[in-house]
Amino acid sequence: MTELTNLTISEALAKLGKKEISATELTQAHITAIEKNRHLNAFITETPDIALSMAKASDERYAKGTAGALEGIPLGIKDLFCTKGTRTTAASNILNNFVPQYESTVTSKFWKDGALMLGKLNLDEFAMGSANTTSHFGNVLNPWKRNNGDTTDLVPGGSSGGSSAAVAARMVMGATGTDTGGSIRQPAAFCGISGIKPTYGRCSRWGVVAFASSLDQAGVFARNVEDCATLLQSCAGHDPMDSTSANLPVPDFKALLTGSVKGMKIGIPKEYRMDGTPEEIIKIWDQGIEWMKDAGAEIVNVSLPHTEYALPTYYIIAPAECSSNLARYDGVRYGLRVEGENLIDQYERTRAAGFGNEVKRRIMIGTYVLSAGYYDAYYVKAQKLRRLIYNDFMNAFEKVDALLTPTAPSAAFGIGENEDDPIKMYLNDVFTVPCSLAGLPGMSVPAGVDSLGLPLGLQIIGKPWDEVTVFNVSRAIERAANFTAMPATVVSKAA
Amino acid sequence: MSMDVKTVAKVASLARIRVESDELDKYSRELSGILKWIEMLDNVNTDSVEPLANVANIELKQREDVVSDGNYQQAVLKNAPESLQGYFAVPKVIE
Amino acid sequence: MAYLIRGETGDWEMVIGLEVHAQITANSKLFSGSATDFGSEANTQVSFVDAAMPGMLPVLNQYCVEQAVRTGLGLNAAVNKYSVFERKNYFYPDLPQGYQISQFLHPIVGKGVVEIDLPDGTTKEIGITRLHMEQDAGKSVHDMHPKKSFVDLNRSGSALMEIVSEPDIRSPEEATAYITKLRMILRYLGTCDGNMDEGSMRCDVNLSMRKPGAPFGTRCEIKNVNSIKAVQMAIDYEAQRQIEVLENGGVIKQETRLWDPAKGETRSMRSKEEAHDYRYFPDPDLLPLTLTDELIARIKATLPELPDEKKHRFMGDYGLSLYDAGVLIAERERADFFESAAKGRDAKLCANWVLNELLGRLNKDGKTLSDSPVSAENLGGLIDRIADNTISGRIAKDVFAEMMDSGTTADSIIDAKGLKQVTDTGAIEAVIDSVMAENPQMVADYRGGKDKLFGFFVGQVMKKSGGKANPAAVNDLLKSKLDG
């Protein structure tokens, strides 16, 4: 019998429906996997008791014939989603002991459909990072290793590194993520799994700890495209509590998932062929282009002329919003408090002890670019560039149905690499940030491995609200790539 | 634009983050590096471009004026580092 | 006539602009569904949004938007169809988000005008610069613990309108008149209850001094001026302070000062100065607010008659004096009371009764019009009995006093106490005859030329008739009997 943790969500739902397996068994198998993989540090808080009690309820619903669309599927939740009664930290010392008294809209929707929570997944502090090396709760390790005998621990990508590592290591069947500049797509690529950031406004931000409100968007990870579609179906949709959530019907992603790209026009943005991009990245991209042609799509070269300005634009807008969003962490109503000589001293000590270096850097950059005398030069300038970047995409989408690009400029790198200069780390998001600035749906699917056996992902970017096309192109890549490689942890366990 | 230590100190104070004097140099170096990189945006003429604050192309949502929330003092105070008599407590503020 | 202050170097003129924060009358807060009642137990009217818990998001209260538009229209102001909510960033324990959601570059209402009434009977126009919507902060309580300040977020997130005037005000009297009129307009519109004691209306004063005709000087902003009396006192104090500085060769530093009502002085708020960089930027949790012409037209169509219009109508339609009309329209409820009492009756007589008797008595009893035992209808009923000679004006006062005590109608009191005026000449003549018979000497004296005794006879007749004799009839009959 196939190991339960290797099942896809679709397979598991089928078996649960036929009562070949129980939700409790399935959950227990994942709890065991979590225990075996603790060295990856993917979880900040494990919640096996909650998972088992939810599983029991699921089994009862299966017995009664009232099972929901995700009944009995064990998920991991990025610890940026507030979960009622379960500590939610945003991987920050400042929220070390914060227990929300409310449940985020996205997780509520999952629970309503019968999914269950295995625990809260590690991430970069407040989702600020690209390697999951800024968490107060320690680095997350990528379950993948280089195949040349190099035992260096690799990063899982960030900020949703706990999510990608846990899904790849078969600790959870799927996971939530958030993506502000690539925080779902880049870790998905680094860990050889699929992840989608839907259109800005598709999933509610209510109850998700904010980093940069005009960019933050919740999404999902799974080990294939179909499962991502199933998960997104559950958590997407209008929320009257989020003023930026769109009141649009959610298409039936799974029913519309044909994987056909026949006659589609796929855009290849020439600016993404950047100097210094490793040959292997270009190679997998070219391979993806061939697959598209083979599947009957038309390849169209397009130009997104302001691509090179996307990262600096992002590193004005995101820090500006973060500097304001994180002002609420002042030790007055919740979270860490470090006593001081007076109130201001208490604020300053609390925030100095509560935030890590990367968060402090971004708060300070953000504070600076909004301050008197610099607002126009930096913040307004960045908003204007954002408009130009947005317009680039809209122009391209007059000619094509979707864009195909690499997800990240490299495979997973070693922990500690790219840490000497913040900008080096920022460059990881060079292919994902433009799509975020434009609020577009973007997905990463594993397309192959590099010469060291590490997974590489391709990114599919769609028109606003057109996740259906994004899923179909992704499915076509997935089918062609036939990605079967497994991370070291899973292979060794099987052996 | 570079961020000298004086500016770093001022920004840190605005952001209410205590920065020790021996950290100022490091911040000044790092933040100046980031600012210098950001300034490549100056290469683009944006005189006739409208700023874009949010891509959500929808009407601003509005709610009915009904009391539908609140009235759970305990839940609000649940995570407070210090609360007394139903209030949040902080060191005395002297104005 | 210009209001000038004589200094050692000559006359000085005040230049004043006022920023009034008015709490919008609404059931729930500007961006959350918690209640807005005054005086509830601490932190009960607080949602997770108001407490700025992680991941909480604002959703705009539609009614507050309409209230702001209504106010803008009531201030004869331009309503902006496009406005933007921005964040004003600063740290304070009663500001949970670490920023206040406000409007900055694009307020919902632009320029308008308010006509103020001055004590000498003249009027003056004060320009409105803008009106914008914003969140209120919570409240810090400093006197409940020796070492702690306590924070109550009940008010946090309530909707405010900040109404900024042009620097058109030139004296404490004008400032008072402006606030009075603004408050009256807001109360007429139903957009703010204007209750300064409960903090529903708060005021910041911007003041500078100049020699008459000279350009504007440097201004100071005085915060925490929360009653009309405080506005006057703060202005007087600050004007003197600035004159002293200027006349001693000093310069006024542009700063924020705090009005200390206990000490009766303003003092510098240095803490506020140091961190005076609010880093406004559009709130990314909210999109720009756009209003349709239809909405504005719909609100416009439902605007009530405003104080000035009403005043002029009262003077024109009812022939009231400027003063009487002014007092009647000061409260919308009062004006409505008057109008419903005066309907189909002698309006001037009604005005007298409302202004002199009713308001006087309510004031004495510490009551307001809304808890008056005498309704407009019942007051009208009393006036009808005066008009149809059922009772005299003097008896009417007794009946009114009784109505105030019992809450019943004039007719029932008149009936029960048999106060119906005697107009039967026979009955009155009989009383006159008996009075004359009892006072032969007086009759002789009167007839001998002591005209002043006429009053004595009137008094005796009225007394003997229990006050019910019709005074006009008594006069006529008495005169003919005495003279005859």
C-alpha cells in the first residue's frame, strides 16, 4: 500500500470517501512524519491534539455522509494566519506569546470544508525574507540536499519556507502561504512543489498578520497543480471584512482544469533573460517554452520594459507599508513588553528586542521614505513606477494569455549564503516581484532538477482574475515535466 | 542619498526602535546601500505618470451602520502584558 | 468695529482659525461594528479592529460618509466626489494602530462658509477651509494609579469630522459665535450632538497676532480647548502671551501648546514637537472613496431647514424680532415646538409664552424641552383659552403652573377649578355693587377727583370674583357705575 503521506489530496479524498482509510489514520501518519522531520524546523507550533480531534469529527461526518470538500485533509498553516486559541507568532519575538481570539477568514473556510490543522508553520519574521533565515524560531531546512555528497543544509526559500518544506517532506498534504513579493512561488520552486499566489483580492487578508497590505496575498502549496486548485477553491472568495477583497464569483478551478494550452498564446518576456542568470535556469525556461509549443501553444515574445525597476520599487512600497503596519506592536495591548524608564523608553526597548534585524531594516527604510522631504522622491516615485510596471503587464496581456518565466534566479542555496548584503537576498525575488506589484496571479511548478539534483521551478503569470488559465498552463508544464524527483528526506525514509 | 548616523538615529526614534550607539554605523552602511540601489528609479522619467496606490480595481466597500461587533472586554484584554480594572496599563504618561 | 488689544507698542489684532473635531452621530464606529455610546465600562465597546489586533482590517461605515456629506452641504461647502483615507503615523498608547486613519491631501469636503451672529446684531462670514473624516483615539486615564496610565479604547475608532476654518476670526466673541453657530448647524443636521461636556465636540485654536493691516504673524496651535468658555479664556491668555513676547523683541515659535484649564494658561507641548513627522500615506487597506452625484443629490434633498433660513422665516412669517427669532431657532427642537404651538394661533403670543414662561420655568426646574411636562399641543390649548376670553392672561399663568406640575391640559384644569372667566355683566355688576356698598368713603373720594382709586376698585372686584371676572368687562362696568 502506498504510504499515506505520499498520497495527493485528490487521492486521499477518494480513499476517505470510499472509507478505505480514515481521517484519523491519515492524520496520525502525518503527525508521525512531523515528529520524524523535526530537524527541518518547519513548524513553530505543532497541534497534534487539535488535528486528531478535528480528524475524529471528520470521520464522523464521513460516517454520516455530510463530508465537506476537504474533509479529513491535514494541512499546515503558515504562522501568519491568526488561529483562534492557537498561538500565532509571525515568527517574531514580539508576538512570541500571542494567542488570537479570532480565526482568519482563509483558515475558517478550510475548517468549514473539513480540512484539519496539523500546526503552525515557520516563516521569515513577518514574512520578510527569501530564505526563511529571519525567523525568531530558527532557520527552516530544505528537505532537499545536493546530490554531490555536499551535506550543506539548504534554505527552503522564503518567506513561506516552513510551508514549502513541510509539503515537500510529506509532513502535511498542503499548506497555506502568503506572497508579498514571491513568498509562495520562490519557496515552492526551491522545494520542488507547486504553489499559487492568486490575484490580489481573491483571498481575504482578514486575520492574516499584515506585512505590506497592497501586496500581501494568501495562497496555497501542494504537491501538484490539481491539489492547489482544490485548496484554492476552498479558501478563495469575497469577504466583506476585507475592503480590498473583490466581490467576484470564484470559478470552479478543478472542473476547468483541463491542462490544455492548445491555441493559447504564451508570452516570453525578453527582459527576464537577465545578465548573470545561471545557464541552468535559462535551460529549464527554454525547455518550458518547448513543452508549450509541443502542447500546441503559440509562443509570443513580449516586452515588460520596466522589469529592472520592479525590485527597487518593491523595496520602497513594501517597507513603507510595513513601517506603518508594524507600528501596532508597541507592547501595550498584546505581545512582548520590555519595561523601560518611561513609556517611550518602553516602546523603544520593546521594539528593539521584539523585532529581528531584517524587520528593523525594513521599518527604518520605510519610515525614511515616508518622512518629510523624502515622500515624493521615494514613495510617490515608487507608486509611479508601480503604475508603469502594471501597464507593462496590461500591454503584454493584450497579446498573450499568460506569461512563462523562471520562478527564481537560482536553485536553493546554502544557509548563510547571500546574507552578507541585504540586496543579494532581495535579488532572489527578481522574477516574482513584478507580478506582485501588478497584483497578478502567479504560480510556480517544478520543471526539473539542476546538475546537483535540486528542483527548479517555472512561473506562470496570468491576467487579473484568470487563475483558470494559470492552472491550465501549470498543469501542462507539470504533465510535460513529469517531475518525480523526491527530496533526500523522503527518499531515505522510503529506503 | 546616504543615511548618516544622525539620520539613522532620527529615523529609529521616529520608528520607536532603540538603536545602541555601536549599531548606528552598521545601520548607516546597510541602509545607505539599499537607498543607493533604490535610487536607480531616478533613471525613469515619471513626470506624466499617475501614482498607483492599489491595484484592486474595485469600489471601496462600505458597511451598514449597525452594531455588530465588540462587547467582549475579556477577549480584548486577553493578551495584554498588563491590564488593571478592565483597562490596559502602561507606565504613567506625563504631558 | 475691529477688536483690538492695546499694547505698549500700539494696537494688536488677533488672527484666529479654529479646528473643530465633531464626533459623527452614528450607531457604530467609522471602520468597525462596535458601539459608540458614551460612558460605557472601559474597553467594552471595542472590537479586535479597534484594538488593532494583528490582521484586522477597516471597513468604512456608509452612514458616516453620508453624515460628512450632509455636514458639508449644511456648511455650504463643496463636496469632493473623490477623497482618500490616509494614515497619520505616530505612537501614543491610546492610538492602537500606531496610526490614525484620516484624510489629508483629498478631504471629503472642501471650501464652505458659516455666517455668524455677533452680539451687536451684525453678522459676519467665516470661511471653512475643509472638512475631513478621521478616527478618534482612545482615552488615557492618568489619575487612577500612582505609577500607571490606564488606556480605555471605547472611543477608539469612533468617527470624527475635523472642520477647519479659515483664519477669518478676529476676536474671542467671534470665536464663540462661530462655535455656537457651527454647533447649532451640526445639531440641526443631526450629524453631531454637539455635546462638549462629553467630548463630542472639541476644539483646537490657531492664533497669531499682528499690527492691524500687517501680514499674518507666526501662529501657535492650542490643543485641548474643550468648552466655549475655555475658547475665550485660551484666546485671551495666548493673545497676551504673544503680545508680551513680541513687544519684548522676541519671536513667536510655531508650536503646539496645551490649554491647561486648571491653571488657566497655555504651555508648550515639547513632546509633540520632536516627533512631528506624521508620514501620511494612502491607507493600503482602503481604496479611494468615490461619491456619486445621485448620492449627493439624495442627501441634499433631505437637508432640514437650517438655522439662518429658519430665523429669517420666523421674522418674516411671524413678525418676530431678531432677538426672539434667534432664541427660538437656537435649538431645532425649540423652533419645532414653537411652530407646532403657534400653528393657527397668534404667533407673537406663542413666542412670548415659549420664551418667557415655558423656557423660564424649565430652566428653573433644571429641565430641557424634551422633558417638558407641557407639550406644544397643550401650550397651544392654553393660548386658545386666552384668545377666546375663557381665562385672563393672569389666570393663564396659574393654569400654566398647574399644567407644569400635573402635565394635564388647560381645559381640564380650568374645568376642575372653575376658573372660567365671568363675562356675564349682571354677575359682575352685582359684585361691583357690593364693593361700592362696602366702601362708601372711597366711592366719595373717587368721585371727588381721586382718579387713582380706580385701581383699588378693580382689585377689589377681581378679588371678590376669585380672579375670574373678565378684566375688560370689569373696567367698562366699573367706570360707568363710578362715573354714573
